[in-house]
Amino acid sequence: MADAIISLDQVSRVYAMGHVQVPALVDVSLQVNPGEFVAIIGPSGSGKTTMMNILGCLDRPTHGQYLLAGTPVAELDDDGLARLRSLTIGFVFQSYNLLPRTTALDNVATPLLYQGVSRRSSPTSRPATSTATPGPTCWPSSAS
Ligand SMILES: Nc1ncnc2c1ncn2[C@@H]1O[C@H](COP(=O)(O)OP(=O)(O)OP(=O)(O)O)[C@@H](O)[C@H]1O
Ligand SMILES: [Mg+2]
């Protein structure tokens, strides 16, 4: 479908380990439309993380085409990938990747800086609302 938010067309990812080529993903085609919820399941080593890294613009396919919101990801450089990622993707990592010396609220707000959202309109300038449970002076280590 033309307006799919995510479109993979025969995407493959081969890792090179010295002389050995490890095909982690082979010819994966997938479309996700706006509003759809999708779960990727499979046994260990089946390529879930590899695929999430590609979907999240942290990695690029070796072959095939990935369109994110209509943008061909393979044509973007690292800055372009980072820009697209910051505007279109919210990633909750298994290991959180929070900044330990930064408050919970500032951790939430940090990606907004990269989107060019000004301090004044950022959530850190307002009383905590949706992040009210931990509060603005709460540190990540005490928020779990
Ligand atoms: N950086 C890498 N270099 C070489 N091979 C890799 C690399 N990352 C993953 N692989 C290999 O690619 C295949 C897919 O790995 P991947 O981590 O994507 O699977 P997974 O489905 O996420 O597994 P798990 O459920 O254990 O997290 C595996 O054979 C793995 O050993
Ligand atoms: Mg994994």
C-alpha cells in the first residue's frame, strides 16, 4: 500500500564475520499501516533484533528496500537517519539506555532537543503531568 508507515521489500541483512557471511535476515517483506500494532516473534537467533535495528534506522539492509513514512532509508546518511529517527520513531530499549545523571523528566525530554523543540515548549518547562508519577527530580535509578 502506498501510504504504509513501514514498508520492507525483500530486505536482507548479512553480517560479515571475517570470511564468514552470516545471513541474519533473508528477503523479508512487510507492510505496516498507520494505526496497526505488530509483534515480531520467533526463536532466538531468528533475526528479531536485526530487523528491529533496521526498522529503527540504527542499521541498514544489505539488500532490499526499506521505506519509512515513504522515505527510502538506504539513501540517507547518518545525519539523515538520525533526523528521520528522531521525528518518526519512539524506541523503548530492553535495557532502557537512560542517562543516569539526568532526571527522569529530562531523560524523557532529551529527544525533543534533537527535534528542535524549544525549552519553553518542552515538558521540562511545565509542571509534570503525564510523567507526574516519578516527578521532575526523580532519577532513573529510583524510577523502576
Ligand atoms: N553483529 C553481528 N555480527 C554477526 N552476526 C550477528 C550479529 N548480530 C546478530 N548476528 C547473528 O544474526 C542472527 C540473528 O541474530 P539476532 O540477534 O537478530 O536474533 P534474535 O531473534 O534477536 O535473537 P534473540 O531472541 O536471542 O535476541 C544470529 O545468527 C546471530 O548470531
Ligand atoms: Mg534479540
